[in-house]
Amino acid sequence: MKRFFNYWLPVVIWSAMILSAANDSLSAQNSGHWLRTILPFLDDAQLAFVNFLIRKLTHILIYAILGTLAFRAVRSEREGWRRSWWLAAIAIACAVAIADESLQGTTALRGGNVWDVLLDTVAAAIASFGVRRPCRRFGSRGLVAR
């Protein structure tokens, strides 16, 4: 049970947070509206670009964190870095991305996008690959909760 709480619960909670955000309140229209109040000096095209950029960077950040958490959970208390753990972490992130985009496809203001699934999966893959060196260098101390 300790293994679940230390390793898998963060993945479950982070995934639940991602999936709970797949609603109209976080649509491009709504985020564009509050951006307009923060950046009133931008014209519509500039605002649309900034909104797009922030939304995609958020995807990258959120799924990079998920990829790292998933790798950490799959690895658990073992040492090192293995390709099979990396692929499992990518698969977990991809499954969450597919579920996220599927949920967004059921809303009025948002739509599911296969390119976002690809972006999310690549972000998770890069992040979980990026922990390779610390895992190899620090052994059991790298990414392990004690």
C-alpha cells in the first residue's frame, strides 16, 4: 500500500486534475477573455497568438509533469533507467491525453484534437527521457520517495 501512495497516487491525482479541466471553463474563448484584461494593448491577432502559445505551453508543462510522475511510478524503488519503464510512462501519458481530448470533444466550446494528443505524448516522452541521467547517476536516490 505504501508503494501505491508514494508512487501511483501522484499519477492518479495529476491525471484526475488534467481530466477535470476538460470542460468549457478552460476553452480558448474563456482564456482569451481574461488575457484581454491582462494584455489590453494587443490587437486581436496578437491576442489569439499569445492565447494559442500559452495553451500549447501549458499542454507541454502539464504532460511533462505527468510523464515524469508516470516514469517514477513505473520505476518505483528500482534503480536506473530502462526503456521499458520509459515506454510504459509514455503509454500512461498517451492514454490520459486521449481521454482528455475525448472529453473535450464532448463540450460545447472545445474540441478534441489529435495534434494535442501528439504534443502531450511527445512532452511526456521528452520529460521522462530527461530523467535518464539523474536516475543513472544517483541510482536509487533519483526520483524515489522515501
